[in-house]
Amino acid sequence: MVAFRLASHNLTRRLGPRSIVKAAAPCGIQETPLGSAAVALLARVKNLTPAALERELVTNRTLVALWSVRGAPYVVPARDLDVFSVGTLPLDAKSFRQSLGGWAAALDEAGLDLFETLERMVHAARELLDGRTLNVNDLRDRIYARVPSLSTVTRPAFTRADMPEPLDRAVGAVGAVCIVAGRGTDSVLARTDQWLRSAPPLPDRTLARAELARRFLHCYGPATAPQFAEWTQRSVGDAKAAFSLIEEELIQVTVERSKAWALGRDRKALSSPPDPEGTRLLPVQDPFLQQRDRASLLPSQAFRRKLWQPTRGPGGVLVDGEIVGTWRARTKRARLEVAVEPFGRLSRAHKDAIRAEAERVAPFRDCATVEVSYGG
């Protein structure tokens, strides 16, 4: 099963240098923290350079960055915009509340209709970004001023801004706006249709939701509806409804005496996946590390605790399809310092391969040299 997922994530063999868009296609590439999408793509594409990635994002615009699954920033193929925008939206109010986290109660108390409020915010964003770009903070403040009902919301104690952040990010998930420069609090946003230089046809939410379910099962299957709900941060009922859209394409699979689902078209790949090879440095939010059944990747609970941490976690060192340790990196002047904590003994060949990977990462961090250390 793990070997199948590695192949689905393009981690069995690296793709050719011109396959950057293909590498991002299976389930998108999360861009959290800043710069992690580039490292994730580097793990999947041969000889990837910062210039080549910039060309696809800015010049050719075959890739687009936007808030997507779970409201997180993602880099996705422009041709798959619908899948990773409207395909990620909750089906109903109950599911919407699931995605709002701690803001849900405050919005309920204000009596706001979530979908109607989001529609007004999207309308405001499109007007504000017509023919220009805006910093994410400026756009947020201006949307807040243009949608008076937002001022009736009493912000929860844990927040520092009046704008409900998950609702604000849903404006991106609708596909109305995209990130065209910077990341995080320094993001510069544009209207997606204007940035991509074409007005896409009106999206079909049903088709997009169905395709997102397919992408999930192809990357993380065999899986269950609750696992899809967790991955999308939607309700279980919403996830089951999405699975029902493709029920004729599904096959039932037993995993550890429990029922799960896979795509029928993946039957052969599941039974005889290719053998993985090579070394990769996977960033903390790499799509492959976002498995819902983490024990399938790392049976050891102690190792799982080291890899999946609540905040500021490390990335994973992947060697021949196995997670063999964690890694962290920091820059010091023009040097990239990579600290590896192995889960067991690493051979000299493994260490040489890890260093080679670190040297590939260095240009994406504006570093000329690399230092790799081992601890733990």
C-alpha cells in the first residue's frame, strides 16, 4: 500500500525536468511553511531549478498558488483550478462550520448566513482587485469595510484580527483570488481570471468535488470517508456525499480488518506497485506526509511523534521508499545547515545521498554551500 502511494505521489522515480505541472497534479502541493512547495517539487522532478519553477508560476502561469484544501496555500496546476478551488468548498452549513474551527461559534452568534456572506466577500474582492494587485492585509481590510455584516462578529479571544480568517481564505478557495508574489502575511493577490489571462468557464462544483475525491483516493487510498473529511477539514457527511458521486468507480478493500475504498482503475497498481528507489528530503507539509493513517508509514509510535509534531515540525528523510529520519534546515549567511535525526543507522552511501539532496535544496534557499550534521 505504501509503495502504491509513493508511486501516486511521483516519489518512486523522479519525473523529467519538464514535468513540473504533472508533479503538482495528484493532490496539489502545500506551500506551508514558506518555500516548502519548491522542496516538495524538487523531490519529484529531475534537475529542477528556481528559474524553472518561477517560469511556470509567473511567466507561463501553468501553475497557480491559492488558498485551497483546509484553507492552506497550495501550488496547483492552473488547468485543475476548479478541483482545488470550488472542489474543496464545504457542501452545506454544517460542513462549513467544521472548516471554520474556533470562528464557527462567533459567526453563529452573529447570525450570519455563511454562504451568503462568502458570496458578498467574493464580490468585493473581485471589484477591489479589478486590474490591480493588493497585499493580503490591504485586501482583507478593504473586504471587511465593504461587507458590513462582518463587523457584527465578535472575534474570539485567540485571534488578533476582526476578519474571520477561515472565511477570508475561503475567498481564495472559491477561485476568485490567487497568490502572485510572496507568501503568508506578505502575499500579493490578484484576480485569478486576470492573472491567468483568461476567463475560465463557470465551474461545476459537483464535477470538481468528485474529482477531488478521486485525487484523494489515488494519493491516499485505500481510505475511508472520515479520512477524506479530515484531509479536507469538512464534515463526515460531506465526505460521504463526495464519495457517493464516484461510487460506481470504487472498489471495497479490507485494510487491517476494516473496510476502505479505492479507485477501480488503481486495482492493478495497488496489487503490483513499482519498487521505490532514491533519496528525498520531504518538507514538513509534503503531500506524502499528510497520510491520515500515519502508522502505515511509520509503525513506530516514537518515530511518529518525532516526525509529526503539533507546530514547527521537521521534514522527513525518505530513502528507497522508507522514512528513515527527520531533517530541519536553516540558513546562515550563504550556507544551508541541514540537521538530520536518523531513526537508525545510516550507511555512508545513504549519508552521501542525503548530502546530495541538501545540495539540490540549497539554491532554493539562496545558499551556495551546505553543511549536514547528524544527531539523535
